[in-house]
Amino acid sequence: MPVRLRIIAAIKQIADEQKVKLPPLTDELTLHETGFDSLAFAILVARLEDDLGVDPFTLSEDVTFPNTIGDFIRAYENVPA
């Protein structure tokens, strides 16, 4: 399964578990607009690290946390193999 679909699936699963009503997930949607709090994002990053074997936000010291769903997905898609 492509990284993008794995991330979207994880977002939807965590939203369900955390009782968050997600708006439609588009690349332009800001992470703030997802309704996720810091705990939900921590769970998401931890699950994706378990699933994908990488945390792009700890690989580099100059990485800034993304603003949109598209930026978030690209952070995982652009991790060097």
C-alpha cells in the first residue's frame, strides 16, 4: 500500500479512536483543521514510525513540523531510503 494511503488510513483510525470528527482530508487541509490535538498527533507519528519504520521529524535537526496534510504526507514520502 502506498505511503499516502497508509497515512490517511492511520489518521482515520486515530480520529475514530479519539472521537475526532474529521473534515474531508485534502492536501490543502491544515493539520490544525483536522481537529487533532497534540496527543492524537503523537499517536499518529508513533504509529507511522512502527508501520513505516521512520520518523522524518527526528531524522534531521532542521525539519519543521508541516502545516498541511499534503506537507505531512510529503515528509514521509521524501524520506531517503
